[in-house]
Amino acid sequence: MDFQLKSLRLTEAAAAKTPALIVLVADGFKPGGGDALARLTGKAAADGNFKTEAGKLLPCYGVPDVAAARVLLAGIGDASPASVRKAVGAALGALKGGAAKSATICFAQDATPASLAAAVAAAADAAYVYSATKGKQARKEQPEIGHIAIAVPRPSSSAHAAFSQAVGVAAGVRLAREWANRPANHSTPTMLGEAARALAKLPRIGCDVLGPKEIAKLGMGALLAVAQGSAQEPRFIVLRYGGATKSSKPSKLRAPVVLVGKGITFDSGGISLKPGAEMDEMKFDMSGAASVLGVFRALAELRPALDVIGLIPACENLPGSRAVKPGDVITSLSGQTIEILNTDAEGRLVLCDALTYAERFKPRAVIDIATLTGACTIALGGVRSGLFASDDALAAALQDAGERALDPCWRMPLDDEYAEGLKTNFADVANVAGRQAGAVTAAKFLQRFAKAYPWAHLDIAGTAWKSGPAKGATGRPVALLLRYLMDSAAPASTRSAS
């Protein structure tokens, strides 16, 4: 999919040669002049057939003096980014699966940079079609809208900047969705390593992929314990983006932000086997890893002036004859021993070794991203990701970034009392506590391994994918992370409003 920004007034949009024209109309809009679209919009509003409430649509066909065969009037309400996102999503959703392979989205009035960015994000989200494991006929029957032009009356330099950034973010979100949607046999730890190596062909990105022997030599006993029940070999992936140093060499990076993505490419629960219903969705348990891949894909285009490390511990969690058992005690990279009371609490085990490994980079901040707990889904649903942080400034920056990126999170507590349930007579720490506050106790477990730097944990169990008829990956929280990274690279006085 590709995007184009056009300078186009509503009076000029009627002549636009496009299979489908979407006109975004805000509350109180009064069309001037007597051109075709002004007449159409004015008459539809006067007759009560069209309302400008966000997401309301009026499809029109064969409009006289309009070049586009299909016209969609779409209300954007108060023209806020959230309202624009809702309207564009509804409009592209109405076109999806039809004959149109390209579309033009025209703002009937000036748009803020933030609303323009929201239009790009919503268009990319709505037009996306998963096809990696589908046959030729299925791809033919549901083609993707491949080109989207977004038109505003007079795009400013800030509008151009917001548009370019939004397009880069959309590319990252798309990659994250693509990998999280793939079934486990098409997204093994080895394949994730290959995807990371492919990113290293992009500017300022480097990559190392460690196999079982190298992982063992490092002493990552927790990662190896989870992996040992599967015939698929684990991988530990290290991505590097050198935006501040103009280098992807690890020896030259200084005080990077480190992103750690949980890469469980399939989670059966291990010996503590999950129920069979909806277990297919456990292919999404590497959404944290997919989000790290997506962020690095976008960084290569956006090129912010900061250094970033991406760490992905990748493996499967299966109940093989060699699988770790409830009651087993393992030794993590940190030297801390862990009693595994529940083998389905495996994500925190692979993450704890990665969090310890992150210390070697002397990071300015470390953020781990994981589909970690069903408890977080119960607490926050699919609207906000759970945010846990040891540093108030980092938490505030992430929460602000999420709000502006329309990829929100919500800070959860980390009181010391929550760690009481992780105590055990047989190791330094147990991998689970009781049922109560399960998302918090999981975060308290991770916090034990993240004391050398400012740390945040994003539990995306409720936001990384959707179930039901729209089942599939969302690409969250790529937009949040990129907004945070772009803010971290820019002085406060020059930060984009998008």
C-alpha cells in the first residue's frame, strides 16, 4: 500500500480521477460555490440524508459532473483525530472488498496535522488485508486497496511532516500485524530471526540472531527452559538502530532506548495446558516481538536522532517429553533461581533473561512489550494497554505518547505488597502468585530483573488482537512506541502535534 498527499480544494475534487472519492465533512461545514460536490453536500445535508456525526456515511453513485464513479460523504464530527479515524475507518471499510483498488480521501476543509495523521493511520488499518497464507483465488476475491491519496486544501510544512511520519508509522504497524497474524508454522523462532535479518538491509539497522548454543553460553536458563519442550530451536534476536551515532554497531551506540518484545510464537501452556477452545489465537503470543519488528521497520524511514536496541527472546511453549514441569527450579541469566509453579506463565520467564541482557547497553530506558496476562484483559479490555513503570517520568511520557498516537495505555500500580505472593520456599522467586491482581504480580516478577535502569512494561494482552468476526492482529502498540521514540529524539519545543 502506498500513500500520497495532495493539495486539493473541495471545488477541485470533483475532477479527481479516482475510482472512489471519500469526502470528509465536519460539523457546521457550509459548502461555498456551485460546484458538483458543494451541491451534493449541501443538498444531502438540507434533506436530512447526511449527518456529519463522526462515522456517518452517505454513499453516492454516478454523481453528475464528478469524475469518481463512487462518492462517499463521511461525517467527521468535531474533526478531532479520533473522529477522523472513526470516519475514515468506516468509509474504507465500506469500500473494502469492492472493485476500487485506489481511493482519494478529501478533507472538505483545512485539517490539523494530527487529524491528517489519524486519516493515514485509519486508512492503513481499514484497507489492510491478510493474505500471506491464502490461495490465489482468495487473494483475487478480496484485493487490497493499494493506493490512497489524501487531499487537503492547503497542506502546510507541518502537515507534510505529519503525513510523512504517519506513513512511516503505518508501515511499521502493517509489519507487526502481518507477523502476528501468521500461524505458528509460518512464524517460527527461526523465521522471526530471518525477518529481523531482513530489516538489517535498511539504513542504520544492524542485527544479530543467537541460536541455542549461544543462548546457553550466555546463561539464559529461563529462555532455554521454556524452549526445551519444542522441537523448534529458540532464537535470541538483537536489533540495533543507530540514529544518534549514525551507526548500527553495538560498540558505538550510547544510552539507547531498549525495546524487549515477548516472542512466544505459539503458547499451548506447556504441561499446564490451556483449554482447547480458541487456542489457535495463541499464535498471537509473539505480538510483542512483532511490535518490535514493526518499530524498527518504521525507524528506518523516520530516522529519529536516537539509538534504539530491540531484543526478542523467541521460542515455542509446548508440552513435549522434555518440557519443563510445575515445581521445576531454573536459573536465570541474572543468577536468580525461579520455581515454575505454572508453565503457562512462560512469557515472564523469557522476558526476565532479556531484561538482564539489556543492562549491558547502559540504556536510558527499557520498555518490554508482551501479551502477558489474561488478567490485564479483564481489567482494561481491548481499549487501553496496561502500563507498569518504575519511573514516573517514563510512565508519563508513554501515557502522553499513547494519547496522541490514539494508541492509549493506562498506568497500573506496582506496590511492593503485590510481590508477597511470589515468595517460595524452594527458589528465589516463584513465577506466579495467586489469581488476584495477576497482571500486577506478573509485572512485579519482571521488576526484579529490571532494577538497573528506568523500566516500563506494556501488557498488550487485550489490545494486540481482536477476536470474533474481525479476528486478527491490531499492530498495537507500535504507534505508541514510535510516538514516544520520536518525542525522545526531539526537543520539547519542536515536537509534532501528531
